[in-house]
Amino acid sequence: MPSNPRNANGLSPRPRTRQVVREVFAKLNYTILGDVYCDEGGAAFWKVHRKQCQTMGIRIGEALKPRLSQKGRSLYVGAGVAELPMLIVETLEMNRTIQAYNLRKREVDILNRACDGLPFAIHATNAQTAPGTFDHLWIASVLNDPECFPETSALAYGRADPARFDPVAFQQERTQIEGLLDACLPKLSRPGLLSTTVEEVAWMTEWLTRHQVPFRIEEQLYPTAIVGDPLCLIRLEPVRKARGKGQEG
């Protein structure tokens, strides 16, 4: 990934790409997605978030374009409806290879049907199984998911009740999160780009610091459509070449 990347196609996705995003969202089965995302009120939920997912996803795609290399590889952990615009932008406009994962099989089936014919598919299995290395890793609103990590989520969002907080359950969740990071973060090349939310930054920076990986957190934040967590971008610095004997400072 270039140190000062510029995408020859410009920042804004082309009209055809935007049209593909609209077509994909039109094909989604919002009745089933309402059951997947909500205990009740799924129809009202998607009436609000359907357009937001497209608009905010395109904005994030615009942010990723100048920061990613053509024909690179991205690993998406927890790719759902909100990630579809970014997947479409990366593959159609940058000829990038996507490995996307989501453990909710019902959602994966809907997403893949809507994306039939596009150059990517979403896998209903663990992202830890993704082969190879990537120059972009997306882990957004995963480590603070209240369904998978209820105690961690309560801490992340300041909702933890000291009278009811379960430290044993939290330790189990922490072990799971650390296992996920130990499996996925080493797949990210240097230089590389890590997309995550502000609430998850502490997990990422602790891992990177512990493994002595230099990084820089960009100041610009990008709102996400469904959870509302602000997305931030972390740059992993290039590997420094070892200096030979006789070279100065």
C-alpha cells in the first residue's frame, strides 16, 4: 500500500457502482433480515436503515479507495448488510480480492443471493480460516457485539452494572476475542490498513503494541449505518529493513 496513496479512478464511486449498490439492496429479503437483526420491529428497522446502509457505506468506500492498492486483498470479519457497499466498491472499482465472513448463516444466504454474479461471496464460517495475507483488515462492531460478547459490550458502551457484571463470563469473552485477534491480525501485511470502530481500538492497539507493530491512528472518523459506532482507520507502518554492518545511524 503506497505511503501517500492516490487512486487513479478518483474518490467517488462511479455511477455504475452506485447503481449496483442500489440493485443489490433492492434484492435483499428484508423480512428475514428483520428477524435476523431484531427481536421485533424488523420492518420499521430496515425502513430506517436500508438507505443509511447505502449512503454511509458509499462514504466509507470513498474513504477506502485512496488508501488501498489496486488488486490488493481485503479480509472482512463480520461482513453484513452494512458492509455490502464497501465490498462492491473494492471489487468493481479496484479489482481487489475479498474474503468476507459472517457466522449468521441466514444472513449470509440472503446476502449471497442478492450479490449473485458479483466477484465475491460471503462465507458462513470463522474468519480465522481465511487463507493468505491481506493489506486491509476490516473488524468493525464485532468485538463489542452484544449477542456474542454481552459483558464486553456492556463495558465498551458504559452500560456495565457493577452489581450484575459477570467477571468470569467477561474473562471467557476476552479469551475468545484474543483468540480471534491472534488468528486475524497476523494476516495483515505491513504496510496495511486496519478498519475498526472507536470502541474496539483499545483491543487493536494493545495487540499491535504487544507485538511491536508500529501503527498510526488517523484522526478522521466515519459514522457507520446500523450500530452507529464511529469507524476509524489504523495504518500499520512498513517493515523496516535491517541495516548492514558499517551503515550509519
